[in-house]
Amino acid sequence: MHRLGIVSATCAAALLVATPVAADSSTTLAQRADAAAAAAAKKKTASRVSSARANAAISFLVPLRISNPRIGSNFGFQVLDPESGEVLYDRQGTTSMRPASNMKIVTALNALHVLGPTTRMTTDTVVPEKGEVILRGGGDTTLGTDDLAALANDTADYLSSKGLLPDPKPGRKKRQPVQVFVDDSLYGTPKTGPGWTSSYQPYIVRPVRPLGRLGVYRWDSALEAGDVFAAALRSAGVAAKVIGHQDAADDAPAAASVQGDTVATQVKYMLQVSENNIAEMLFRQVAVQRGYPGTFKGGRLAAAQTLTELGLDTKGLRLKDGSGVSRDDRLTPKLLTGALGLALQTTKFPQFETFLQALPVGGRSGTLSASTGRFTTWPSRCAAGRVFAKTGTLFDTIGLSGYVYGQDGKLKVFSALVNDRPSRYSPLSTRQAVDGLVATVNGCWGPDSKTGQPPAQ
């Protein structure tokens, strides 16, 4: 069974994650960010302020820095103190905006709430008759080559012990190959996502099936997994060839099975590298768990039900997919700050205990690593290591939503959604402008000659 190591490099869905800066500068940037963050942390320890003063500074400074040509005017930004529930700053917080991969925050909480963090999905084999094997997908988003090899070995043992290997052709000693079929019926027939740009498939996100290897971007991930499985059968001494698709009977017993990583691990991988295939599979897995079809519509209904159960404000919500690839997705900054604040209430909602640690860390990991240029330059590098957030990028959209420590040493919740990004600036320039606002919330980019000092508390 494979176990995932969370990586900080971007995945094949490069369009939807941060654009790296030059590789030869990443070490220097990281070192500078570390030094700035360490200096800021030392200063904070010595001069930690009350929550009232920290919050007042946020409410004073953010409005003075919100207007930025690199961000543009179609920009939603909300900052929340989760302890008091006070909104410290709000700009278009209730406006429906395109979230890009910030949609994965909803998908993550949806999966943790409905499926549970310790749940594992199963991939198994069914033997409908002698000489036939059906590889049945159960929605394991992190299925790997080693899993399929283990499944093939166990299936080969089953075929041999039960006398289910195919007979030789008349007059020959060599057995005929086992016929391998794939069953990816759990989610129904794959369809192009609503609002998906045609060029995205399969290179940014593949057609959504419950069977496919992690990191594989193919039109038919189920058949590709079948090919890998058949090759593993051959390595186990059983001749095999893939024939095509065939559904197993609903009540067909499994000949052998493997279980994938926990939902918590899947969510962490998805958030760290913004993995679209994981997001779309979890979107459907929740639908199936709730009794809906494993389709875009079923996922949408199931996710909306989850948000309503959690008591979140869903006004202006349009959930078209689970990854944020859709240009028709709409969330509000208020919905995102509300969801993020709720996820901190782990005594009431223990299923969200792993969520905060699953997010990329500013200037450190995932799509916020130093190699992406995030929190590595003035004025935001002082906040490196203090920000835990999900990125989001489409060609005209930049998102960053998550948590940052304030001057009082307590987490603040924020959501920044940039739509209609000014095209005369690079995406990285817009991202770094947003990072500056987050550093303002953190307090390490404090008052200066342009802003003046906030009123005394």
C-alpha cells in the first residue's frame, strides 16, 4: 500500500496553481523569508498586543492599502476574528465571485464532514466467471501502481486457489489470458464539467471516474488503470489482457481488495498541490454517500446540503464542480470566512481537526512555497510561516483564503478573491499584492509614513 508524502511542487494542473519564479533564486528567497519571519516573530514575542488593539490596527490599515492597481476593482476581501466573530474588514464580502481553486476549501470540509477523516475508499476485483476479472473502482483518489500490484497479486492467488484460471485452448498446454474488464460505473458516464474550458481536459482535469491512478491525466483513467493492473497480473504469472468496460453486478462479492489513503490524507494532498482530480472525485464521493448520483448535479446538491447543515450562509452560492476549474462557480468571501472560522471549532466539529495543518504555509509549502514567489519579497516576507491558506488561479482570477496569526498571537480568518485581474500585470504581481494585505492583517507590515498611526486604544 502506498503512503503519500506531501510535496511542495505543483502538479499537472499548473494553470490552477501558483506560477514558480526562477528555480535558481528559490533558495535565496526562502532564506530571506526565513530571516524576515524570524525577526518579525522575535519582535512580536516582545511586543504582543491585546486583541482589541490588534483588531483595531487591521481595521485601520487594510482600507488604506486595499486600493492597488495590481489587484483591480473587482476584488472581494473579508477579514474575521473567529474568536469574537467580529468582521474586521469587508469589501464585497457578500458579492458572488469566481473562486478558482478556493472552491477546494468547500470540497475539503464537505468530504471531512460527510465521509469522515479516517475513511478509506476501496478498489477491488470481481470474478464473474472463469477466466474473467473485473477491476472495480470505488473512488480511491490516491490509487497508485503499488496498490494495483498488490491487488493483482491477491487476485492471482484467488484465481489459482479457486480453479478460476482460464483453460488452455484445445490441443495446447498454455492457458488463455485472463480477460480484464474495468468497472467505473459508480459516478455514471463522465461528462464535461459545466463551465470547463475545452482545453482543460484531460491535461488540467481528467474526465471524472471512480477509477484512476493519482497523477494520471488521460481521457480514460479507468482503462489506463486496467492496463497497469493487467501488467501486474502478468508479473504475478497470470497471462492477462484488457478487453474494455463491463459493470460488475451490484451484489458481486470481491475476490480481492485494496484500500487507499484516509480522507484526511487525500484532502491534504489536494490542498497542498491543488490537485483537481482528487477534488472532483471527493465531490462525487460525498454525493454517493448522501444517496445522490455521483454526477456534477449530485455533487452540487450534496455540497449545498452540507453547507446548510453546518449553518453557513449560502446566499450567492453556485457550486458547479469540486475543483474550481469551472468558470461558472461562484462563492462569496463571507461564505469562505464563515467556513474557515467554523473549521477552527474542532471541539464542536472534531472532523475538521486535520484541516488547518492540511493547508499550504506561506513561503514554506505547497502552492505557497518559496519557489512560487509567495511571501518571499517585501512587504509580505515577514509573514512567512504565519499564513495557512489555499491558493486559486484562473487566467483572470486570483484567490487566497485561510488563516494568519495577528499581532495578538491569535488566528485571523481572511478571504481574498480577485476577479477580472488587470492583465497588464503578471499573475505573480497580483498574488504578491494580495500577500501584502495578508501581511497587514498579520501586523508585520505595520503603520508607515503613508498610513500614519492607528488611533490609540
